[in-house]
Amino acid sequence: MIEIYKFGNEWQVHTAYEGAFAGTFQGIMKFCMKEIRVPEHELIAAIETMDKYGHNASHFGVNRSLLYTFDKTTKKMEN
């Protein structure tokens, strides 16, 4: 399980095995690609989908592919 959150200017990534990390957008994206090995195209899809629906979170499956985005405060999911 991998989830990425955006709270204001802070970005966070939470993983089932590596723990949680916070930082800038660039820092979190680099961490996701290098350390967690999330493909760049999956991160781009997540950011675009979050923006499209006004969400602040995305959820990735065990294969590091985007499953859905949601609003962290309401847990409302759309895709």
C-alpha cells in the first residue's frame, strides 16, 4: 500500500513497509521513483487525477500502479 497526500504546500507519502515521509513536491516525487520504485507515468496520472477531481490523496496498489484518488478529509472516492 502506498498513498500520497497533499496538505497545503506539504506533500507526504505513506507506505506499508517504508513508513511515512513528508517534504516538497519534488522531494516526494523523487523519493517515490527512486526508493519506492513507483513509475513516473503512474505518479503523473495520480497528480493529474487528483487535480481533475479536486482530491488531495492518491492510493497505489501492490504493483505500484494508481488505483484511485480521494479527498483525505471525506474519504470520497471518484474515478
